[in-house]
Amino acid sequence: MAAEVLPSARWQYCGEPEESQRAVLVQFSNGKLQNPGNLRFTLYSSTDSTNPRKRSQRILAAETDRLSYIGNNFGTGALKCNTLCRHFVGILNKTSGQMEVYDAELFNMQPLFAGGSFRISDESIECEPTLESQTKTFREKMDSCIEAFGTTKQKRALNARKMNKVGSESLNLAVAKAAEEIIDTKGVEALVSDAIKDDLQDDSLYLPPCYADAAKPEDVYKFEDILSPVEYDALGGPSEAFRKVTSEEILKMIDENSHCLFVIEALKSLPSNEESRDHQARCIWFLDTLIKFRAQKVIKRKSALGPGIPHIINTKLLKHFTCLTYNNGSLRNIISNSMKAKITAYVIILALHMNDFQIDLTVLQRDLKLSEKRMIEIAKAMRLKISKRKMSLAPGREEDHRLGTLSIPLPPAQTSNQSKRKKM
């Protein structure tokens, strides 16, 4: 089989196709174009014909339906191959068999985003932002880049995020629509009334049952709501040390700082009557246990405060004064801020029953490591009357203490939210 003979052509060098203008070749830095026929090119030449350096400077702009591109033959963005070698473009005339060869110049086209700039040496070309680009966020502009140049993984993540956004917007619209229906059905006044009731309930969530119509102070917060008869009986054993405590042992407690001031003062004033002394000792022991329990954050073992706590009391502490949470594959009990407030309320009520329904809130506040403001908020929510009294600490030294008194009739309930609104 004979080899195919290619037709010959005569080579004719023509120089530059136009005066001082070489033919333009382009390459795109971000890849190959899928539809090169959609490109629209514009070539800009320097108007400074006297300066030999600037006379040959050119800027080439290209536009598509999605992006704009720009390239130049000078400055830091210019291709070095233009100075190291020559490029030519040949045009073959098939009829005459003559190929006209022209000088050419290669431009590296880079994408130019709306609102961005293109750096050329010491100068820069600013692209005037469109109205659409001015309203776009940085995230939306980045998404446009990913859609144009992103990898398959980036595009897949972008589509997933957009789907989640659509789902979130649908949920927000559904919630807004439901809220509008509730407002139309109940009315604004009814909703405001419900909100006020919720504010009142917020502070009362951690309080034991309050019998506001009680005839005597001891019936406002009943002792049985703090300690049931079974729980009270279980305190006989652990409280025996308090019942038999001596003056020397109290001094040792003070030196070792093993018990808080309120407990120490209560032990100093234990009654001599055996029955009253036993009752007071049980109350002091449980109050001391509540204060120690409140100081913890996370209960890491089944026995909240060690082996000396009766099982029924330990169960009560975990059930009524902790929240069950799931963490690192296991369940655990934590004492949240609301639970700390609940313990504080129980301590106050127990102290009231022990001290003829008048207590030194300042001493309790310091033992519980609370701010005075927070202690007063809880006391007012419990409908205690707050007063001041000067207490002597040492010869010639006095300080103001806050006293809380539970008396009939009860003052109006006041929550922390109400006190904030009054200040505003």
C-alpha cells in the first residue's frame, strides 16, 4: 500500500497582521472552555505612543455568560515565554497552497469576579460591582466559585448544604405560620397573660408546695413536704453524733472548718429536752447534707455523699435535686443551676422550721456561697418578709444582716423577672 502524500504549501512570512499589533493567542488558567464560541473578546492597547516601554502594552478581556476573564502582556501577570521565544500563527489558503505566517503573542487569561480587582505591576484594574454582586455575601460568592471551579466533593457538600438550608427555611415558614394562627386564635392580650403566668411559674418551679391560705406559718410550707415520715425516721442513726455533740467537739468542728457557720450555731443552741433535741439534730443533719450536696456539680457514684448516707436519703437527693444527662456513652447526674436554686429553697424552709420562722439570710447566703441579690430573690419568691438588723461580730464591730421572716398574711409573690422589670 502506497503511503499517503500530503499536499505541499508555500510558507510566506507576513510579520504582524496589523501595524504594531501581533496576533492574539490565549490560554485559560482555570482549565479548558467547554463552549469557546460563546466568548466575546476585547483588546485594549496603551495610548502612550511616545514611551517605548508602554507602547506595546496590551490588555485582553473576555466575557462569557457566567464569568469574565482578563490577561495582559506586561507586569507580574505576563507570561515570560513571550520574551524568551516567538509565537507564530499560520493561515493556510487551500486553493493557492500558500500559508501566511504572522507574529503572535500569548495571553494567560484569569477569571475576574464582580467587585474584585486585577493586579498589574504597580497598577490595578477595578471591576465595577454589579447590583447583584453588591447584595451577595462572602459565602454566596464562595459558593459561586465552588460551582464554577470546585471539585466533585466540594460541589456535593455545597448541594447538601443548600438542601439543608431549604429544609430549615421551610421549617421557619411553618413555625411562623403556626405562630400567626395562634395569635389570630388567642389574641395578643391572652398570650401576654400566659407569658406573665409563665414568669410566675419560673421561680416557683423549685419551690415546695406553698399553702398561701394557711392560718399558721408552719402550715405555709409543711414539714412533711421536706421530709416524709419514712425519711425522717431514717435520719435517727446518722444524726446521733449531732444529738450527743459536746462543746469540745463543736470547737473541733470550728477549728477543722468541717461544717458551715449556720450548722455550728444551730448545734450550739440545741435544746436540753431529749425529744426536742433529737428533732433538732435530725433537721440540722439533713440541712448540713443539703448544703454539702449543693456544693457538688457532677455526682460520679451511686452514693451521693459517701457510705454514711441512708439509702432512702441518697435516693431522695438524686431523684429530687439532680438532672440525669447522657455524656460519652454513659448516664450521669448533674446539679444544674435550677437544681441549686431548689436546694437553696429547701434549706431555707428547713431553717425556718428550726428557728421559729425567722432566719439570718446573710449567714445562710455565705454558707451556700450565693450572692446577696440571688438569696433575696429566692426569699422573696418564697414570700418571706425581708428586714435588716445589725449583728455584733466582736466588741465594737457590727454589720448589717438580712433577716427573712415567714409570717401571716403572706406578702405578694415576687419573681426575679418582676424585680428586673421594676428596676427598668
